[in-house]
Amino acid sequence: MSILNVRKLTKNFGGLTAVANLSMELNRGELVGLIGPNGAGKTTVFNLLTGIYHPSDGSIILEAGGQQLPLHGKKPYHICKAGVARTFQNIRLFKDLTVLDNVRIAMHQNLKYGLLSGFLHLPSFKREEKKLLNDAMELLRITKLDGKANELAKNLPYGEQRHLEIARALATKPVLLLLDEPAAGMNPAETAELTELIQWIRHEFDLTILLIEHDMSLVMKICERIYVLDYGMLIANGTPEEIKSNKRVVEAYLGEDVSNA
């Protein structure tokens, strides 16, 4: 069953077409890669899917809760509320807040108490806040950050900041998680740990994941299908083996070393 349908998605910036007539479909529970050279339009696609950019043409439909929800033209907070979360290529944490508070902030969109309950600290407020704290600490445990809950986010090592971004995205309770180069800047040991984390949270949280990544060993290892962009256009899609043997993809992006791996 599909969870995301993108049809003829296009984004123009003046005379430049960053994404051209892109169609793609993600099935529920899949882990799908989106790859291509720098400037191919990958992050622009993520920005379109999450409402940072509005498409010049085309449609984005999310299947959630038995409903088909149009995402094109919606604001980012509406899309997040619908069940789409993301991380960023350049880390965007609240660096002067604690690790715990970064996650707690993301959870507040799902709180059920009202303004009056919060203002007066009624029992419903206390129950919800206690649950929020427990849930936030559980996400930090999963991402191995529970021992640093009270540290400032800016003081975490780079790899742990990446993990915190994932924890914060999970805190919004998504059905679709978009990861924009999560392994960027990581050493091999950190990348291996991240790979295990992505695979684990996919199954544990019953997530569909769309992954942008330049580390081809990671992509080929964990992705079931891969879409390839070049100059904003889709040039191929298929299984990792099909992509590795696709001559056009090899010429545009992968190179002979990867295709012969």
C-alpha cells in the first residue's frame, strides 16, 4: 500500500528548473534512497515535500489514517502534523537548549491539554507533561543520548548531534521520515552505528523512510529501492542492483568503481 504519491512535481526558480516533472511513489514500510550528484535537486525535493517550498506544478499526496492528504501548498507545520518529519543536511538544532528540551519541544504538537489546564497546572497538564518527559527520555535512550539529556545540544560531538536530530524528528510521531544526508561528516564507525539505528527505528516505529545520502555503501546496504536525480530530472529508479548496473546512472553519478562493486 502506498503512503506517498508524487506526481509531475516541478519547481522553478525564475528561469531555473530545480525539479522537473518528478513522479515517485513510496510504499508503506519501505526504506527508499534518493541519490544524485550535487545540485541534482534532492534537497529541493525534500523542501517541497515538507512545505518549505511550494511546487510550481504537480501534486504530493500522503496516505495517512485512511485518508489521502494533499501536501502541496500546505505550510510546514501542517505537514508535520499530518505525519511527515525530516532532518536537515546542515544540522538545525536548538543549540543553546538542552538535549532533552530539543526533543520535548518537538513533542508539544501532540499534547492534549488546553491553555487553561497549562496555565493553572491542572491534573491533565501534569499527566501529559510527565508522559512527555518519559517519552522524550525513551527516545534519547534509543539514540544513546539519555546520559547527556541535560547537556547543551551545541556541546555534543557531531555524530551525536545527528542522532539528536533523528530523535527530535521521531518525537513528532511521523509516519514518513525524510533523512537528508544523515551520515555526512561521519567516520566509518559512526556511519555503521547510524546504519543500525536507521534500520532499527524503521521497524520499531513502523516508519517509511526516504533517504538522501552520498555514502553509496550505506545506500546500497539498507535501501530497497532507489530513485536517481540528475539536473532535477528522474533518470532511473529500481533496486540497488538495478541502479548499480544502469549505464546512465554510472555515467552521471556512481562511476565504474561502485557499479563493479
